[in-house]
Amino acid sequence: MDRASTERMGTENVIDAGSGLAQQAEAVRSGLTTAEALTQAAITAIEDSQETLNAFRVVRADEALAEARRLDADAQLSELPLAGVPIAVKDDVDVAGESTPFGCAGDFPVVARDSEVVRRLRAAGAIIVGKTNAPEFGQWPFTVSSAYGYTRNPWNRAMTVGGSSGGSAAAVSAGLVPAALASDGGGSIRIPASWTNLVGIKPQRGRVSTWPEAESYHGLTVYGPLARTVADAALLLDAVSGSHVGDLHQPNPVNCLDAVGSDPGKLRIGVALAPPFFMPSSTLHDEVRAGVDRVVAALREIGHVVTVREISYGPLVGMSFFARAMAEVSDRLGSVPDPALADPRTLRNARSGRMVKGFPLTAIKAAEGLIRRQVGMVFGQCDIVLTPTTAVPPPTVDCVDGLGGWETDRFVTAACPYTFPWNVVGWPAVAVPAGFTPSGLPVGAQLLGQENSEPLLVAVASQLESVLGWEEVQPQKWW
């Protein structure tokens, strides 16, 4: 069979809305299709959707196709875990030859070198087809900015896709790419995963290098995968995991792909529905509660013991998150070409950040061990914890339009109170789909573990997937 025939076969039989990361990589390795055919199909889908879905800030069409052709000629192609698969990356990582505005307006310089996580993606055989949209500096769980507009939810164009990794989530949920790299500094992988029927893994701090930053957002932010299945998310996570010599956090390696389909044994799983103490305005929506109940029923069907085990968050967890996040916004604003173009809420947050720099931030970070002990007490009674990922189903795309800083903060903390503590302690979490509201909007739950517990969480998520079958349901195309 000639190359043209192989490409036609690959396009017809491999590229579809249900085609996953592992499936596409195996199709390239086996010769069923080519990296070029997969990349061209992804670019076509992205370009057809961009005007309405708006998942991407930039599409690397010519560059990606050239890279795919070179990869197809590589004799070592069969040894690459992500051989020739088109991958999207969030616009907070450096890709050589592109800028990294991270949701901000202005004329940003092109960077000369890939970040470490992008280098690892390329080394695994992935083709970087583009960089996905995010709000300014990833500050909000809704992907909208004055510079790049709204990114819409593939399940309902009137609703937000979530954030801050909303562009990556939209790209995967819509079937434009089989998986995407995202980041999570307060729930930014898990929130859009839950609002788009995806699996999202927030790994242990340091599991995936943040270089050229020794740590990101003062230790809050980690990189991780978004995918339709647990196996695809685990495959992508294993491919990008590893440390750079300059990383501040360098945990011992774990293997997540081997945990898919494994039996973790009969576990004690605690269900925690109460948000952190300083979120009195947050009320769990009945439709999200129903989703958590579906996950609980599935866990009991599998054979786990599920009981209510609330987390004792303590007051320091919120203080630590606020200080780290605001200090980082202040630092990042100082590096943009024109700070006057920033959202007024960004300017406000930067002022708060300047007040906590120095000794206050150092003291708060020094309290992290105390925070871990406080939060970790729940694991004396259970092996992992299940919580809602968000308190509400997806809001509308314009949900924070016209709101001031304080009003935006109140809206965000009411809608998304459950995810940020695990960024403060730096432990792993896996977001899993939990079904749909009566109007067809996805909702989700998250599995929380202690340090280096990714394999355990992945094993349980894999069990849930086998019962709930979320990967079989895809959004109806409107873009």
C-alpha cells in the first residue's frame, strides 16, 4: 500500500470524535495512518471550529505539518509513546517560535526555547498543533479575555467551558485533538474537565517540570493532562513527567499508565461536601449533588466502603492560596509589555500581591507543613476523598462580564470552592465526569489523595470509568 492510500485509510478510520490518544499513537506506529494525516485532520477541525468555539489562541498549521512529515520519516517512530499524535498546549507554556501572552493583551516577544514540558512532549513524539486560550494569568475559572474573547462550551455554546484551562478542555471535548496539556493553580484542570465531561489529572507538585520556572505561582500551579479517558490521561501524564535540574520540587517517579485497570483493593472512601470554612456564600447545587451521588453509587457497586468524612481545612489554607496567587499576579504584571492593557481586576489583584510580598509570603509558605497536617487528618479515616469539583453546573459565558473585583471574587468562590486547597498542599487529584444535568450540561467530582498517590487515584478513576462509561457520550457538533 502506498503512502497516499495509507493516509486516506488513516483519515477515514482513525480520525473521529471518539478516537483517543493511545488509539491514534498506535495507528501511527502500526502504519495504519501517518502523523501528517492526523495533524492535517486536527488542523482542519480546529480551523473549522475557531470562529465559534474559539479554543485556540494560535494554530501552528505550517510548523506542525512540517514537524509531522519529519516524524513520519523517523526510523525510531515505533518507539515513541505519543508517536505522531496532535496535541494542544495551554498558552502558559513556552513553545519555541511562539509568544506566551497567557491571556493578556499586548505585543509579546517570541520565545526562543521550548519549556521543559513541551520538550518532553516532542521527545515522546507529539505534534504541537497550537496554543489554547486562557483568561489573564489564569486567574479565573472562566475562559474569557478582552484580547481573545470567549471560549465556549462544546456541550452548550451559551455556557462557559470553565478555566483557566478552558481552551484545552474545549479542544479535547470537541474532538479537535485527542488530549491536551493544561495547568492547574487552583482547579484550572479539574474545573473545565468537570464542565466538559473529561478526565483531568492534577499531579503531585513537581511531577511535571515547570521549567524555565523553578516553581509556578509560588508552588500552586502544576501541569497535567486533559483527555476523554483515564488511560489517555495517564499516558500523557507519564510521557511528560520528570524533573529538570533547576526544578525546586522533584518527587520520586511514579507510573500511572500501569495503574489503569489495576485492582486497588477494597478502599475506604470519604465523601466531603462542605467547602472550606471561609466560603459561606457557596451552596452545593442539587444537580451537582446528584452527580456526586452517581459516583458514590458506582464506588459502592465496585465494592468500596463510602462514608461521609469532611475535611478540616483550617484558616491557613485560604490565606496561603490568596497570598501566593496575588503575589504571582503582581510579578507577572511587571513583565508584560503594556500593563495598562490589563483587566482592571488584574490590576487590583496585583496591588494585593504587592502587599503580601516579602515576609508575609515567606511566613505563609513556611506554614505549609502545618496546613498539610491539618488537611491530611482526614486520611486517618479514609484512603482517598471524594468531593464535588464545582458547586454549580457551568454558568453562562458572560457570567463575570461587568463585575468589579470584589463581585468577581464572590462569584468565583461561590461557584468553585472545592479545588484550591489541593494546590496549597501540593497533592494529587483526579477529576472525573459525574453525569449530566437534566438540561444536558456536564458535572463532575474529584478524587483527592495524599502525596504521590496518583497511581491509586488513577486506579479508582479507571474503575469508575468502567461502570459509568462517560467516554461513550460526546457533544453534538454545533461549531
